[in-house]
Amino acid sequence: MFTINSLNKFDLESWKNELESSILESNTLCIALFKKDGELIFANNAIKVLFRDLNPASSLLNPTFETLSKNDCPYCNVFKGYITFGDYSSVNSSIMANVYRKDDSILIIGGVDSEQLMQQNLMMHNLNREIGNLQRQLIKEKRILEETLIKLNSTVKELNEANATKDKFFSIIAHDLKNPFTTIIGFTEYLKTNLRTMEPAEVEEIVEMMNSSGHTTYKLLEDLLLWSRSQLGKIVFTPARTNLSELWNEVSDSLLLQAEKKNITIRFSDTNESELFCDKNMVKTIIRNLVSNAIKFSYRDSTIEINTSFLNNNFCQIKISDKGVGIDPEIIESLWTIGSHHSTSGTESEQGSGLGLVICKEFTQANGGKIWVDSEKGKGSDFIFTLPLYN
């Protein structure tokens, strides 16, 4: 076993400078020499750190310097254990030390206890692990909060849309349905009072206006019922193989009759003989609404063209073009949203429900397609929608 006694004088003398330098500059071995009255005689770098800016003797908290200096033994080890340095208002530090009394001087020599160091390291390791767990938990909770916020924003958006839908629905009922009936009632009251004195031509004119108002109201009711059924999920989506030309033939009669009143020509061209995979009834509704709108906003004696093309052999693109009044760019986006606008009158004061394009968008999307419009004010519009081809 190595002891100081095992070193001869030559060995100690030869290493004197290195030993003194290591002790004085050590950051782990703490050495301080005091007079009995508390005056500091010598302190190495390590223990000076523990003294900080305090009075060296008064920085000993437990045991205090007074306690260590009370022993009157001329030479003995007056203390062995932990000494705490610092003050009561801050974080303190402890070392494992021996305190020796020799005549009127006191020597403190000590350092970090290895077991204490291991305990501190273990505590630090456990603390770091807890901090890591807490960070992971916070990240998880942050992600949950972000997802909740996204869902909440989505819900708020849906509620706003639902509220706008409700407002539009009641607006249509209160305004668009009320006005035609007011007109019809007014005409019938006038006929009831003045029929015997009226000319046949005047009667015929009033009856024609009543008939037109009745048709408008009936179309509005149809759109309202169809739209409300789609909102309640009562329209069952049943896609099947459908020939576009055959589908046009099924809806064209009423549209051609409507166009004839304004001497408008409708040209349908499907050179690709498109075979679609779609819900037949939904697509018929889309075509009826879009062509009817084109007639409504076209000038008398003009032409409406319906053409098709294929997109990547997966979709059929159907374009309905007119040379009518066109659409103001500022309102194009609002065309597809219920509650954002009222119906606009046609070139000959034709009325609509304002629901037609909303229904077209919902039915197009239900079939896996898209719908949009290219328009220039005063030069007409191209309403374009896509539907999947039958493969």
C-alpha cells in the first residue's frame, strides 16, 4: 500500500514544485489555513470558489468556524465530515473534509466525496430523464392542442357555413317565394274586380305574367327541395355507366323549348361518344341548371355551344359556352356559395333561385369531378365541369 512514509526524502524534494503547484491550483482538493481568530492565512484556488465574495471564516455554515475553533487541543483532528459553505440566502455547497487544530492555527483540507458525486450524478440523470419525459409529453400535448385547434377552426367554419345556409334558406322562403305569390295574388284580385270590363288582350297579358310567375315559383320550389335533400344526405349516390349523348337527349327537350322563346340555338357536340361513370340523375340536374343559366344570360338570337374533350383518358371535360352578359370577376367565387348573393335577373328579366350553381358544385364533387367558370364581363361565359370516364 502506498503511504507518504514510503517516499524517501529525495523523492519528495524532487517532486516538491509539482506537488505544491498541483495542490495550490487544484479545483478538487480544497485547502485553507486560518488563525484561531478567523483570519485567513492561506487558501488554494478550489476553496476560494467556495468562499465566493464572503468573509472566509463566516462562510462556514455547518459546522461554523466558531464551533471548529472552540477545541483547545494543541494538535488534533477536531472534525471529520461534511462542511457546508455559503450563506442562508443562496445555494450552498458541501465538501467532505478533515479539520486539524495545531496551536493557534486551523487547517481545513477536503474535497468532493466520490459517493456524494455518484449520488448527485444519479440525481442529475434522473432529473434529465424526467425533463426529457416532460418535454415529450409537452410536445405530444402541443400536437394534440394543434389538432384540436384545427378541428375547432374547421367546426367554426362549418358552423358559419351552416349559419349562412340557414340565413339564405330563410331569405329565399321569406323573399323569393313571397314575391311571386304577391304578384299572383295581385293579378287575381285585379282580374276579380275588372274582368268584365277588360279587353281580351289585356286579360291574356296578365294570365301570361301569372303563368310565368307560377313557373318561376315552381322551379324555385324544386331547387329548394332538391338542395335540402342533398344537405340531409337523402340523395343516394348511384354511379353507373352512362352515355353522355343519350343523357343529353333526355334533358334537351325542355331546354330547347326554353331557348326557342329567345330564338337561341343550342349546339351539342360529343365527337368522343363519351362513356361516363356517374350518377345519371345528378348529371342531368347539372346539365339542366348550367344550360338553363346560359339561356337566361344569353342575348336573343345568339348561340350556346356544348363541347366535350378527354383529360388523360380518365375524365371527360364538358364545356357550356355562351356569348351573353358575362360575369363580374369580383363575384365569380361567390357563385358557388350559398348565402353570399341573391339570384341575378337574366337578359329578359328571367328570375332564378340562386341555388342552381350551388347544387351543380355539390353534385359534380359527389361524382368525383370539378366545376369552374371562365368569364369576361360583356363577352359571355364558359362553364366547365369534369366527370370520370367509364373504364
